[in-house]
Amino acid sequence: MITQITEQEKISKTVLKGLTLKELKEFFEAAGEKRYRGEQVFEWMYGHLIDNFDQMENIPKYLRKKLNSFCELITLKLHSVEESKITGTRKYIFETKDNFKIESVIIPEAKRTTLCISTQVGCPLDCKFCATGLMGYKRNLTTGEIFDQFLLASKDYKLSQITNIVYMGMGEPLLNFNNTLKSLKIFSEEKTRGISLKKITVSTAGIPHKIIELADSQIGVKIAFSLHSLFDETRSKIMPINKKYNLSSNLEAIRYYVNKTKTRVTFEYVMFNDLNDREDDFHALVKLCKSLPCKVNVIPFNSIAHMFPTGISKELKPSPKQRIEEFVQKLRDKGITVTVRFTQGDDIAAACGQLAYKFENN
Ligand code: SAH
């Protein structure tokens, strides 16, 4: 009997991780406590990365007891870590309370250390070149689960070493709009540990009305758009979402975004042999880049052979290294800012688009 009650309590506990500052103040007020308790708990959770009420020193004992009984803080558990011997890239596998596995990756570079986080379990978009797309979709991550990837990875790595965050792991952030936005609001607060919004980039395959909503939210984060081709026919072949939201509707939304936020957009461009690495692709890309503030992130196509792809996914091949180099040089000659994201963590399947976890337990 007693066990049953405990189980029941567990189920009904309110998860505080993921609440914004405003929500926390409201939560404490509704519970008959002072609003400033919300600020204090906010600072412990997101500033000091504490996930135990008993360590929250300025919270009185009676309240800590109450919080222990009715609330909880932890949303994810670290399942395993793998490190690339070649690049030092670390891949984290986290487990959710309902036993899904999600992944985050830390990418150390000369001048920065970037954490790549997930926003969904799997992804519904089915991009033909992406391992996550091939694994299917289960559910959105909660705001707490989005934040806890940062918390657990930075605790494991070296606190304060993570300088940048990219929302480029599993899932489409703009299809989990509310939780993504709430997580950005949490990162934007002064009391939150470490990262300023200027160092955060949200990557999208292109959901135009959500790009506009993000612009109107005034959060001002940087966005990256997975462009990959300037031609609808080609883009639709490798990214089915393009049939619903084509290039012109996305580019219109992106123009709105950069105007409104005064940021520049990053165009991600994965290079596929003979598919998007030709002269006409180059000229169309230059024309686009000359028309708005942007930079281009060229990404060599990372193998997804570990997913045993079929159909078009199997046919896709990376552009030869030399062609990538020429393409990049020609863009630079036109005065376009280009970065090349050379494969990071390929040996542990932690490179772009390689994140996937079979739903073994579900
Ligand atoms: N859904 C979001 C974010 C996740 S993917 C988006 O589409 O932008 C992050 C980036 O990795 C995207 O630009 C995506 O197109 C790219 N990517 C996916 N699979 C890849 C692969 N196999 N090789 C290289 N880049 C890949």
C-alpha cells in the first residue's frame, strides 16, 4: 500500500526544470509562497545547475521539504558518453524518463566549444540524407529536457567550457516551437549559467510561419537554414518538407527574420555529388547570398551507411573533396563568407546528420 502511494506521488510531481522565470514566480505565488522564491529556485536550477532542493541554501527548510514532496528537477539521465579519438568530439546519450534515448554532441574547436542539442526524439521530416530522419519520430522534448542536455553535458565536460550552443541535434526545433522558445528564454536570462543568446543558433529545415513567429517573439537568436539546393525540384527530392513549404516561402520568411532581428542567417549547404555541386547551383547560391545578410556553412555529406539506407538515401554520395574546395573558394572569391564544417566525430557517428538511436525499448 505504502509503495503504491509513493508511486502515485512520483507521477503527480511537478517538474520545475523547464519553467521560465515568469512561470516559476507564478508557480510559487499559486502555491501560497512569495514570488521571489521563484527567482531563487531559478538561479539554483539554471545558474548553479543544482538539481537537488536540499542544496538550495536560501530556501527555508519547510519549503525544501514541500518541494521534495511535490516537485522534481531532473528530466534526463546520462546513459553513456563516447569520445572521438580523432577530434575530441564527445557524444552523449541521454535517457528520458519514458526510456527514450536522445543525443547531444560537444565539438571542441580552436576558439570555441560548441554543444549541439536535440529538440525532439527522432524527427518527422524524413530528410533523405539524415540518420535521424530515417529513424522516425516519437515525441517533442520538454523544455526541461532541452535544458538538461546543456546541464549534464557541461557538468561532465568542464563547466564554463561550452561557449556556443547549436540547436542542430535530433529533430526540427521549429516543430517543437513552444518548448524551443521557452528554452531560449531561459538561456537569455542574466542569471542563467554561461551562454548568451548571441552564441546560440537554431537550425531549421524551413517552417516559414514559425520563422516569422520566432522573429516576432523578439528573442533575437541567430538562425540557420538548411538550404542544400536552390532548386525546388532537387530540394523536394531530398527534403520532403519542401513540397509543403517551398524555397520562396522560406526565403521570404528568412528575409523578414533578418530584417526584424538585424542578424545574418547561416545557409547550411550539405554537398552531394552531382546533385547540388554544379555551376548552376553555384550561380544560384551566389545570387541568393548577394541579396541578404548571410554566411554559408558548407558541410561535406556524412555517411549514413550505419542506418542501412534504401532508395534515394542510398544513392546520395558526398561531393569529392576537391570539388568542395573549389566550390568554397569560388564563393569566397565572390566575397561571400563561408565556413566549412569538416567532419567531426564521424568515427563515433556524432557528425551532422548521423544522430540516431533505435527505439529498442519502445
Ligand atoms: N532539423 C534541423 C536541425 C537538425 S540537422 C534542420 O534541418 O536544420 C542539422 C544540420 O545537419 C542540417 O543542416 C542538416 O541538413 C544537416 N545534416 C543532416 N544530415 C546530414 C548528413 N548526413 N551529413 C551532413 N549534414 C547533415
